[in-house]
Amino acid sequence: MLLVALMLLSAAQTPGSDAGRIHRDRGDQLLDQKKFGEAAAAYTQALESGLRHSSVYLGRGRALFGQGRLEEAIEDYGDAIRLRLNDQEPWKGRGIARAQLGRYQDAIEDFDRAIRLKPDDWNARVERASAYGNVGLFDRGIAELDKVLEAQPENVRALSLRGAAHFMLEDHKQAAKDYSAALALNPADVRLLLARGAAYAQAGEHAKALEDRSAAVQAAPDLGEAYVARGGSWHQLGDHEKGLADRTKAIELEPKLATAWSARGNAYYLLGRFEESRRDLEEAVRLNPADTASIELLKKAAAKVKEAAVVKEPDPVAEQAAVHLTEEPKPATAPVRVNPAAAEPFHKRGRELLQKGSLQQAIEELSKAIELNPRHALALNARGYAYLQLKDLDKALADFDSAIEINPNYANARQNRAAAQRMKRK
């Protein structure tokens, strides 16, 4: 026994092991400094020195995640798990990476294991709630977030996500309450202001919506979508000139923001300014070919322009429509056949195909879901992710924009859009 102990001690003190530990410790320091590339290199040196320990794979997984190299991070988290099954951290890390890739069911399974190992990891519970929301399990997400907020009543992300879940369940008043609680803790958060403004607007409290959207414009004067949103509130309150001015400002700030062109085209249509409506809607559809609502309204605007060329008479229907101008992302086009219940099977099949990597088939199924429910933010985000994987960046960005317009607090869609924007800049 003494001989065995001496041999183990000798092995632990070999230069290779010492070098491995030195590289690992250096990797830990670099990771703390958020120098992700250098940290990943240091962990790789530790592995090459023979230190194949779960802590090295976990550290490199975190460094790779910080670089956006998600698939490689997932592989390292998996190696860390295999070397130490009862370590909660790699389960959670892999779950977060999988969620970033839209593999929400896999992420939920990882979070389940992480939470079993450490039930009071409130961050893991928040991440699981977010994944629940992304697969449409909003009630389960709310129940999870209720537990988190019992323990951490000032958890801003938990409050924001619970507000988003209530919004998706069309409980807009409760959504506004959650957003208000989050804003009390973080009053300068523009995204929260826009989210609460959307909740107020959907609840018919347009003066409150205008107040929040004006605050968002003041806090972020270069953000186009803040002007689009505030323009909607002006229209709802009957001040159409200010509404048009805000949407024009959004276009000036972000000429490629499809929602701004669509919103102004919608407003022009309802004000009976059909030629201007047609031009804006054409640009909206060019920027977002998947925007079925704008496509349908464009057809109507084109028909009105054609009629006006033949008969130069007032259009009482258009004049009356201006009185009932509506904004929220519900365009003034009736004729899309919306059937949310019928959309769900297509949405589910699309996500299953997406997780299998069958991207074109997933797009076909998700497109059917969106055709039946153009306001299906989850399906739009999923289809955008499929386009992103196919490097069809314009279509991906258009879908992410639409998903965010419907749900301004949709964190995953924002993350996906940021990834697409980074890829487009390269």
C-alpha cells in the first residue's frame, strides 16, 4: 500500500501535471477577465499537458461560449459531465448553450438535471422558465418564475420573463404589473419600457403606452423601433401627423427596419393615402418577404391606386377607416385567415424538424404555422433560426424583426437577431 501511495504521489508531481495546473489556473484568471480566446487557448494547453479534468473542460466550455462557439462549448460541457456526473455547473452551461441554439427541449432536460443537483440555483430555474416559454409552455414558465421570485423578489430578469409569459397568454394587465416591478428596479431599461408600453396598448391604455414609449424615445433617441411604437400610440390617440412623423423618423434612423415601412404603409392606407401606402408596403415586403400581412395590404393598396386612376372620386370607405386607425401589430387588413389553434401542429412539427437539422422541411412547416397565425412569434423566431443556419441572413433578420415586433421582450429572438447581424457584418 505504501508503494502504491508513493507512486500516486510521484505521478501527481510530474512536470506535465504541474504544467497542466498552471495552464488551467491561467485559463481561470483569463476567463474572469472575459478574455475568452486567450482563456480557451490556456485550457487547451492544460489538456495537451495531460490534465484531463472536468474543471478544464468546464472552463474551456465557458470560454468557447463567451466567443459564441456554441457547438464546441456543448462538446466540452459534455466531456465535463462525463468526468463528473454530479457537478451541476456543466449541466447548466450546456443547457444555456443549447437554448441559444434553439434546442429548447434538450436545454430543458439539462436544466432539469442541474436543478435536481442544486434545487436552489435560481439562475438555472430562470433559464428553464425561459426555455419553457420558447416551446410555448407559458404556464409552466410562470410557475417556475413564481418560485424564483418568492426567493428573489428583486430578480429583474425573472420579473421580465414572467411579464412576457403573461403577455403571450394575453393577460396584458398582469404583464404590465410585472414589467412595472422590473422597471422599479431598473428604470432606465428601454426594452422594459417598450414591453410595458406594448402591454398597456394591448390592454387599451393608450395614454400610458404613449408615456412609456416617449420615455423609451428619450432614453434611446437612435432606436427606430421606439419611434415605430410611439407612432402607434399617437395614431391610437388620434394624432395621425405625429404618428406619421415618428414612423418617418424610424425609417430615417434605420432604413432597413421592415416594421417601420410596414407601420407607416398601414397608417397611410387607413388615412386613404394609397399611393404612399403602396410605396411603403413594397419596401416593407422587399425587406421582409415573409410578412404576409404587408403582402395582403399591399395588394389592397395597389388595387386602390388602380381604382383611383380610373375614377377620380372620394373614397368614403377609406375616409371612414381613418377614424378607426389601429396600430398594434394588427394591420388593417382583415382577409388573412387566422387560426391559431390550427397553426400549432405545424409549429410543433417545424420545431421537431429544426432540432433534427431538417432545415428546409422545418421552414415549410413553420411557414404554414405563420400563414395560419401571422402573430406567432415563436414560429417566426424558429423559422428565422432555420434561415440563419442556412446563411439566408436577410430572411432570418426579417423573421426575427417580426417576432420582436409582436413580443418586444422576446429575449431569444433578440439574441438570434444579434447573431445574424454579426454574421452579416463579416
